Amino acid sequence: MNSLALAYLSAGFGAGLAVIGAGLGIGKLAAAAMEGSARQPTAAGDIRTSMIIAAALIEGATLFAIVVTLLLAIKA
């Protein structure tokens, strides 16, 4: 295998790991938010707002990781 093929392979693995991590993080976040809303329905609006902000931060970090892996693949 040449170095270009290895760069593309590692970029694919890196992007896949980033997306898997984001999926797990958002899943745990949503589960905790649903549990909090079920325990205290009066605070559901505040919990939802906090959940959306945290999910956006997780997705932003994931997008950054995917861009970095693609840039490293293109650079090689």
C-alpha cells in the first residue's frame, strides 16, 4: 500500500470514530435529558434548552474532527 492509500484509510477511521463518539455522546445526553424531564416536568423547558446547547457543542467538535481528518488525508 502506498502512503496515499494509508492516508485515506486513516482518515476514514478517524472520521468514523468521531461520528461514533458523537452519536454516543448525544445519545447519553438525550437519555439524561429525558430522565430529568420525567422526574421534574416543570423544568422541561430549561432542560431542553441545555440539551440543545450541549448537543450543538458535541456536533461542532465532531465536525471539527472530521475536517481535520479530511485535511490530513488531502495533505498526504
